Amino acid sequence: MKDRSHDDAMAELFRDDPETAAATLDAILADGDQGELLMALRQMTRGFGGVPAVARAAELNPTQLYRTLSEKGNPELRSLNAVLRAMGLRLAVQPLSHV
């Protein structure tokens, strides 16, 4: 029996559980760690059929999406929003809670 990679396991989890995917991205965005955000988006993209399938669904150029999601990528809001919509998610803004 072959073990699945961590990325494959996360891709499957994100695809099958949109609540977990949304909560993961929300936590990453709250911390502001762009590298972690890009890694999660790459895993999610894998779960939704890979870059070509997500690019097609998001109406983006696959080559550009590969670059956007790379370790040195810097997604524009428009691209990020399109990718998330292709995965059945969206960005949202909430007020900071006062402690």
C-alpha cells in the first residue's frame, strides 16, 4: 500500500470539506503569512483538478496561474477571487473583534 503525500491528503480534505478549507484560509489570512497562503492554495488547486482545471473554471491563463501560485507568487485580488470562486469559496471581510 502506497502512502499518500501530505499535499495529496490536504487537497482531498479541502475538496471534500469546504468549511475546513474556508477556516484554514481565514486563519492564514489573519496571520498574514503569504507563503502559507500560497501553499494552501496550491494544495486546494490540486484537490480541484489541478492548475489547468482551476484556471479554466476561473477563466485565467494556466501559465499565469502556475506563476501566481508559485513560492514567489503574488496573487492579485482579482485572480485570488477567481480561483476561490472556482473552488466554491469567496473572500469576506469582518470587523476585528475587540478584546
